[in-house]
Amino acid sequence: MVNPWSGFRFNCGQSIDNRFMLAPMTTDASEQGGFISDHEVEYLRRRAQCGYGALISACAYVHEDGLSWHGVGASDDKHLDSLRIMADAMSSGGSRTILQIYDGGRIALPALVGAEKLRAPSPVPSLRPGALTPREMRSDEIEDLVSRFADAALRAKRAGFSGVEVHGANHYLVHQFISARSNKRTDHWGGDDDRRMNFPVAVMQAIRKAAGNAFIVGIRISPFEFESGGITLDYSARVCDRLAALPIDYIHLSLDNYRTNSPMREDRNWNVAEPETAASNANPIQTISRAVAGRCAVVASGSIRTSADAEGALIAGADLAAVGRAALIDPEWLIKLKRKEEHLLATKFPNGADEIASQLTVPPRMVDYLLSRPRWIPREGVQ
Ligand SMILES: Cc1cc2nc3c(=O)[nH]c(=O)nc-3n(C[C@H](O)[C@H](O)[C@H](O)COP(=O)(O)O)c2cc1C
């Protein structure tokens, strides 16, 4: 078995000290205009002291019409100083730093971008309650967006990040291009299984060209969808086979729970406990690792809470394990793992919003949005 505390070298030549990564987590707490807030800097700096091999940031937008959150921007040179502050905080404990970059497409927030600005591969609304129908993107807009991803990656490099991760998971724009449910195009960017891969492929190629060979370049995907007609594990294996043939460093699997392999519904209601839905028997980590066949790293995520969980993900075939909620709930999560003090890990938020913000260094606005989805993070005193 691969020891999660052993080092790892990416294809680009950069190395990390261990196999743990902080998963990308949006704070919804940035300043107007896409600038990092002081609360976010404190939140990152505390978690950066724990010794993760790499930290992945909250997703940063590459185009002002694609915002799904009050998050940081990487769409313009005006964001460079904010990105530098972010990279400094994230690297303050010696970890590699990865900026996640995204566009919301049809799940951009009308309140942030204006309803008339919503655009997507095809005019198909998301299944989220109240979703509006986006307009179909023109091919010149698609080409422009490919360049925007590359420009954002170059900005990340100039700001001092070690790499970027393209957010191709969780129903954001890149995912919308991959899924036959949201991509009904018949041109170069859609129409059959191969052409629906063209957008992520073009984005990854453009980023590598812009940022050079020594920059970490990864992509995050959701390896299956709950809804029929959507992404299947078999199709994802083919997507990853094609992506792994490119000069990229890793493919990150966004899973709810790496053990149960259950796809999440697009219209998942975070306010109620949903029964886990059965997926195919195939283990997604194993299936994707086989398809990738060592050509780049595979990162697994989803309910990794203990050393045994991280080891389980590596045994299934992942090279690296990313942890999200466990590191929100216990900012010193990795330090406790390293000291073999798992009995001291906090496993729930304290009950009060002020305690969460002050004791755990979570931006108050992030606390508000987390508490608005009561089933997302376990909390003392809440069943
Ligand atoms: C508060 C919060 C914000 C998140 N924001 C992002 C994000 O910006 N990009 C992303 O790819 N995933 C995001 N996720 C998903 C996590 O990266 C992770 O995949 C998910 O929480 C499951 O892993 P976990 O069980 O370790 O938390 C977010 C999750 C949480 C809890």
C-alpha cells in the first residue's frame, strides 16, 4: 500500500511532501469585485500551517458572466494583488498552492450576473429549483472562454501559485459541456461522446501552453451523474483516457463518499437527509485509475475523515487524497492525523454561528451559507 505520508512528484516536475490535499471549498465571502477578504486570508492561513502536500483554493471565476458565488476572481489583471495575497497565505506553511478556476455556465447566479447574461452549451435549464433557461453560447464565445481559462491560469502563475485546477465537476460549465443532458450542440463542441470532450481538452491544452511545462495543471470531474442520460462511469473513463493523454498533472474525482460511490442528484436538497443512491458496482477510483494508467495522478475526495479513509482511497488506486469538510470542522485535522491523535479530532461544528467563526476561523459569511444548508456539515445539538 502507498503510504499517504510519502512524497509525490507530478509530471511537471514539482514535488509534494505527502499525499494529502486540502479540497477546494468556496467561502462565498469574498469582497465585491472578486477580491479576497481578510476573513478568507485568516481561514486559509490557519489551514496552511498543517502540512498538506498541496492546498486547492475555492473556485475563482474566469469570466464575470459566470459567477455562481461571491468568490474570488481571476478574470482580470485587477485581481492580481488579491491572488498574490491568497497564494502567500496558502503557501505560508510550505505547501504547494493550486488555484481552482471555474465558470458557472447555466448555474451562474442571476442575482450576481443578471438573468439575461446566463449562457451555457445549450439552452437547457439546470434541474435546480427555479433555474432559468440559459442562452446557447456562440462558438466564438466558447473559444473566448477557452482563452479566459488560460489567461486565468497565467495570472495564477504570476501571482505565485504552483498550479491550477479546472473545475470540471459539480455541474459547473465544464461539466455542462461533458454531459449529454446539458450539451445538445451539434458543432465541434458537442453532438457525440467524443466531441463533448472537446471543451475540457481545449481548456487543458490552452492552459498548458500559457502556463508552461513546470506548472501543476489538474482538472476535477464528477465521474457520474444520478440522472438518466447523464455522465456514466464508463463514459468518464473514456473522458479521462483522453485527458490523461494530454500533458496534465492530475485528474481529481469529486465524490460525495469515496466508499459508497453514490452519485448526487443535481437538485439535491441540502436541507433534508437524502438516502444514498446506489451506483454501479464498479469502484470509480479503480475504474478511473485503470483508464489513466499512471499517465497522470488521480486525486480522490469525498468523506475522507481519518487516516484509514485516506489509505482506503489510495488502496482503491488514487495517488492523492483531498479532504474538505473534515478540515473545515477541525482546522488542525492533518496535524492530529500526523501525531496519531485521531481521538482528538472534532467531528461536528459547535452549535453557535459565532463559535464556528471564531473558534474554527471560518469567515462569518461562509458560516451563514453553511448553516443555511443544515444537512451539509454535522453540528452539535442538531439531529
Ligand atoms: C463549503 C464547501 C464549499 C465547496 N466548494 C467547492 C468548490 O469551490 N469547488 C469544488 O470543486 N468543490 C467544492 N466543494 C466540494 C468539496 O471540495 C468536496 O468535494 C466535498 O465537500 C466532499 O468532500 P468532503 O467529504 O471531504 O467534504 C465544496 C464543499 C464544501 C463543504
